[in-house]
Amino acid sequence: MNPIAKIELPGVKNIIVVASGKGGVGKSTVSSNLAIALTRNGFKTALVDADIFGPSIPKMFGIENEQPEVKREGEKEQMFPIEKYGVKIMSIGFFVKNNQSLIWRGPMAANALSQLLENTQWGDIDYMVIDFPPGTSDIQITAVQKYAISGALIVTTPQEIAINDARKAASMFRNPDINVPIVGVIENMSWFTPQPHPDEKYFIFGQGGGETLAKEYNTKLLGQIPLVTEVGEAAGKGMSVYSQANKLVVDAFDSITEQLVATAVLK
């Protein structure tokens, strides 16, 4: 029996999903700054906030009060993404109030993501980064079964409990019915570096978790991102890591981006 053909978004060369097994590992921070890093390297980049129930990308970019332009073309309404730092951004967060919760069942949330992807005028895009919600719910399963995903990035922190949850996310992509390449692991909060002492490292969450996960799934550890206080503060103010004086995280994202672009499965 032939597999069902997956949808390719017009003009989009590569779709990279960023996944984690649990919340709180900095997945959205990684997704946001990876998209910015790709743009800084000359690539046309889009970022889709697939966390329908807890969208955070608009806040991280300081555009939570923006609203995309919507035009009716024939029987369809077409949306136009908000652009900041050169990244084209789309999120359900643009269409709901900050204090409003979405009481939807899984299929409704998955359908909302489909509308964000298919009813948005993206133009030509080299890399679309999709920030998945934590876990393996209807949203993730629908996306990987329905669309032509180029590859997946797994984000974890070093401690064992985070690694255990990340394994669940990684195993979804290896399912024969899904079979999306895992292009790498990113270990976030690898060590703490205090601002007055940039050369010091404190491994407060342990060591080696990201490397262990990468070996288990026969992929690369693309990078280790240190826990720097300014990164969290910048995200809360809608600023990227590239706006900061601290170059530790900047260097980490530049290195991750260079390795990602060199991945053979990407176009």
C-alpha cells in the first residue's frame, strides 16, 4: 500500500520542528533564537508557534499586541505573518487575548495549526521552524503525519527526568508511520555562568544528558546552551539573545545554526 502523500507548503523548502518531552526546558527560546540566527545567516525564515494552548512566541518577540492582516481571496481567508528581526511569525496568540484560555479538544487544536500553516501567505521560505508544544499530543501527531517535515530537533536539559521525557518525544519521530529524521539534539541550561564571572561553569542540572540522548538516537549533539540570566530577561522583554552583550549564548546559537544548515537531509 502506498503511503499517503504529505502536504508541502508552497514556497517553503524546509520545515524543521522543535520538540521536547516536557515543558520548562526552554524549547520556545531555542526555536525563537534559532529562527533569528537563520535569518542573520541570510536565509528566509518563518517561525510558527504550534503551542495552541500556551502560545509564547508573540511575547518573546514583543509583538503580543500585533494582529496579522487577513484578506479574503475567493472562498478562503488568507493571513499575512507578522515580521520581526526578519522572521515571518504566525501564532494563535495573535488572535486571542492574553488572559483568554482556549477550551478545545485535541482535534480542534490540530485543525487550528493546519489553518495557521495552510492559510498564511508565507512567500519564499528557506527554513520554517515550528515550535511544538511539549509532549506528543494530537497537534504534534497531526503535523508530522500531514506535512512534509524535513527534520526534528529535540531540546532537553541535562537532568535525567528531562532526558526520560525527551526520549518519548524522540521516539515519536522514529515511529515507522511517521519516520521524520532527527537532525540533532540541543541541550539547554547546560551550565550556569554568573554574569560577573563569565569563565565559571556550574553544572547545576548535571552533565552529559544531551550527549547520551544523541547517541541513543544516532544523531548529533548540535550544541549546549548555557543558563545565562540575561537570556530569560531578554525573552520577557521581546529581545533576542543577539541584542545582548553576553556572547556565550550567541556563539552557541551560531554554532548550532551552522551545523543545522550543513545537515544532509535539508534542502
